[in-house]
Amino acid sequence: MRLTVAQATVRFLAAQFTERDGVEHRLIEGCFGIFGHGNVAGLGQALLEAELDDPAALPYHQARNEQGMVHAAVGYARMRNRLSTLACTSSIGPGATNMVTGAALATINRLPVLLLPGDVFATRVADPVLQQLELPHAPDVTVNDAFRPVSRFFDRVWRPEQLPAALLGAMRVLTDPAETGAVTLAMPQDVQAEGYDWPAELFARRVWHVPRTVPEPAALARAAAVIRAAERPLIVAGGGLIYSEATDTLRAFAEATGIPVAETQAGKGSLPYDHPLALGAVGATGTPGANRFARSADVVIGIGTRYSDFTTASRTAFQDPGVRFVNVNVAAFDGAKHAGLPVVADARAALEALTEALAGWSVPASYRSAAAEANAEWDAVVAGTYAAGHEPLPAQTEVIGAVNEVSAPRDVVLNAAGSMPGELHKLWRTRDPKGYHVEYGYSTMGYEIAAGVGVRMAAPDRDVFVLVGDGSYLMMAQELVTAVQERIKIVVVLVQNHGFASIGSLSESLGSQRFGTAYRYRSGESGRLDGDVLPVDLAANAASLGVTVVRVSTVDELRAALRDAKAAPADGGPILIHVETDPLAGAPDSDSWWDVPVSETAALDTTRSARAEYERQKKAQRPLVGPSSTEESDA
Ligand SMILES: Cc1ncc(C[n+]2csc(CCOP(=O)(O)OP(=O)(O)O)c2C)c(N)n1
Ligand SMILES: [Mg+2]
């Protein structure tokens, strides 16, 4: 079959499916693209032909910024539990490198996304093409080599003959839960347009079976022995548990054994917030109750977690001298962390097997009830923060509370950076496993609105509430135009606090006096950035993009605006609610710590005292290298 490399790529992608639990899904549901000379005549032409032939084959979507389109694709993939995703095609040069941040985000969060950056001429006949890097010592290196460290699979299709192997390799990694992340196929612009005779079977319908890997019996037995010997076990539920759709199994396991559940950012929603064994968030942004359980836990059962420093409070969260880790993970790499006993398996398959292996065993009733007490205690604190009545400007916790109250249980709250991830982690009452979407692997300012578009595309039956700070909004709000164009309903709550509440308070706690974290005029008197608040009007900015905008100044007005937004038509496009909050009104403490090194020498008193506090906290940091299996530790 004679087609160009680009036409063959599009035709191939349209024929790929995943299957898990007997249900099939399209693997690549569509393709975002921004065209330039590096893809307009290749992939652009191929997408056009496909759209004219069959609009459902590989639907094309336009974006405003290449980074934004990757965020949308990542949001989509996360919402679909990694069984479906989107492709992104860019031109060469800046269009391509704009996707590098999105690639890193996808890889770090273990979410599949297919990137197709254009590349320089394979033949080099017209070198240097516009936007070519030209390294004098290495002509075969292009800007796209920047994708290598942030992709789980990278290939460059220098020759048409390479395409089938590149495509098959790419699909394998996208659909392997242990390896998935950004998958990049760099496409030289001349090769995209080159014709070739392809074997017809390249375009056959192909199903990629996503495994539910079962645990090795010996590993399962070792894990069960460690858990049976535990007195104070704790589950740390991570994102892998949700992607595996293992939340019902987790609930049954927890109820049978009485082991309480603490959640990472990606794992929040593993249990509903009001389950008596739900301790909620753990770690640096955790609840004091979960952190109390973590401090004394003798066995930590990590499920689908990569143990980021926020989860482990920079390795201060677990203080029992003999603490052991049992790590259920599809990736051996994560399973081995903290010298843990790895159970390399799908979360659901492993939990089912562990439930059976531990039948009849349970923690003492008093331990169960201590968890229920911690849950109830914390929920009373949450209720207080939702109704803080802060004046004259509301506290951000009240904004979170209003969104929580007005949203339906299956709706999605979305955020990524600033002071909101920490507050949401501890305060959001999650009612559905997919109701909480905080990107905290890469914590990328600018993810929020773009990913909101992707999440809504993936789940048109849920309302998506995008919480975004003014700093993140200023970094990347342009995908609002994509939402306008596609009539995608997202409800954006823009929290205006004139700068970085998050880094401001971090800076203050580290002795750096909030330096450079407020959006202020340069003052004529001091010559510093400590003048008046800037006259920016982000509500007007959003309105200028075609967004329906509502300005509110009280929490009651916010609630009313949220209700109206909730009632707005599904095809009415984006709505943005602008609210100003007090950046100094914080949230309750987590009784935890995060390692951010403070200057060892400083002229400032504030820095010197922060350093003293840093050294004190640092003493609680542990290497966590003790053996975790019963044989080794008893020997
Ligand atoms: C792309 C990017 N640049 C820098 C940072 C570091 N950073 C984390 S939070 C933050 C400020 C966020 O400001 P805003 O969105 O207004 O939220 P607020 O802190 O006010 O809640 C910065 C600069 C980041 N996470 N992402
Ligand atoms: Mg801000």
C-alpha cells in the first residue's frame, strides 16, 4: 500500500486499541496539532486526508501552545486510567521543544502520551533548515534530542523502513503500565512526506492487552508473612492503585484486615473521605492523623506509589526504628524503594491475592477505632476551614469548601501548583476515585486549564472544576481559547492573590522574607519590587478570549456563581469565576516537614534562625535501608 510516512502513521494510529478486563478502548482517540513547516505538509496533510475520509478515524484538535496540548493529552490519559490517550504533532524547533515540559510531566507521572515533533531534513539537502540547531561537532543531534531524558521511548524515523518498528515499539511502551510515560517519535520533515510501499498488515486492527500481572507466589507469601507479623500496619495508596481500578478491592482488603489507608496526591480518592479507615493525605501536606499513624507504623504497605518526598516528608514520615516496607507496584523500580519487599504486580490482582492470603487475620479492634477517630477528628477540622469566615477577603480554604459543596460527587477538581495542591490534599472531601486530579509529580504551573480541557474531553459526563492561581494563569491560560473553540465546558475558579502565596510562605519559613514572590510595582522610593499591587485584571483577560466570566467577592457569591456554572449547558464553553483571596490566610498544619535546604551562612537573621530550625528538623531524616522480609530482619 503506497502512502507517505505521515499517512501511514495516521492510518496505523487509528487502528490501535487497548484491552483490559475484556473491555476494548481506542488507544489514540485523537490528535492535537499546531502546524509549521515541520509538519504542515506531512502529518498535517495526512490528518486532513483522514478527516475528509472518516472524521472519526483520528479526530484533529487545535491548540494554542504545544505545551498546553501535551497537558491536555496527559489529563485525558489520566482520566482514562491510561487505557486511552491522544497524540500531539508539532512543527520543528520551538514548536517541538515547547512539548519537552509536557513530556517530562507525562513521564514523571507515569502517564502515556504520544508526541510527534517534526525534525530537520533527513537528507540534509537544504541545511540548515529554518530553526535547525546545527551543533558543529554533531550534525545528527537536533533539538529533539532534548526529549530523550524525558521520554520512556524515543526514536527518530530517519528512513521510511524504520517506521513499523518505531510505531510498534511506541505502542508497546504506551500500553505497558510499568514503562509508560511520554513516547516520542521524531519525524524529519522530508521523511514525513516521502512515499513508500507498506505491507497492508501494518494497518490491521491491533489490540494491546494491558496486563493485570499477578504476584509471584513466593513474593506474595513473603509479603503476607510480613503483614501478619505487623502490629501497626499502614497502607500508602498511590496513583497506580487508581489507574488499576483497584479502589473497591482496596476497600474490601482494608475492611477485612482493618489496615488504615493514607493517600498520596495521585492516590487521593482511593477511599471515600468518610470511610472510617480513611486517614486521608499523608506526608508533607498530609493530615496530622495520617502522619501520626505513619510515624509509628511498623509495616508500610505502599500500593502504586513512587514515594515522592512529599509522601515520605523527605524521609521523616516513618519513625519506627524497625519499619519495613511492602511495595506493591507494576514497576520493579518503585517496588524496590526503601529497601522494600517488592510485590511486582497489578494493584488489583495483588490486593485480591493478599486478601486471600491474610484471610482471618486482622489488626486489633483498638487500632481500627483509632483510625476512625482520626478520620472524624480531621473532618471536623475540615468543616472549620470550609467555614472560616475570614475577612475582609475570604481564605482560600473557603473557596475549596465552596467548590466541594457545589460539585457533584463524580465531578472533578483539578489543580497542579501553588498553595492549592497542599490545601486540597488535606482538605478536599473526595467522593469518587476520579474526582481528584492534582498533578503533583511535576507540579507544573500552567497545567491546570490545558489539562482541564483534556479531562473534560475524556469525561464529558462530569463537570470539571479547574482551580488556578493567578501565577499559574499568567503562565499559561491560552487553552481557554481551545475550550471556547470546541465548546468545552470547564469551570475555572481563578484565585487572585497577587503573586505566589505558596512560595511566599515557603520563603518566609526558610528565612528569605517572601523575596520576589508578590506581584508588585517597582517602588520609586526603595527601588525594589515592594510598591503597589499591579493593576492586572485577569477576569477581563479571560473575557477577552471569549470566556463567560463572573466576578465574585464573597463566599456566598462564589457559591451562587458555582451553582449557576454547574447548571450551565454542557456545550456552552468555559466559564471563569474570578475571586480574590487573602494570601496570608493559611490552612491547618500537617505536623510534618519538607526538606528544602537553607543557607548555611547568611548575613540575615531570618535566614540564620531558619537554618537552625532546618538543622533540628534534619535530624529526623532516615535512610530507610533496613531489610524488609521476615527472614532477613529476624536473622
Ligand atoms: C512552571 C513552574 N515554574 C515554577 C514553579 C515553582 N512554583 C511553585 S508554586 C509557584 C507559585 C504559584 O503561584 P500561583 O499560581 O499564584 O499560586 P499561589 O501560590 O498564589 O497559590 C511557583 C513559582 C512551578 N511549580 N512550575
Ligand atoms: Mg497566586
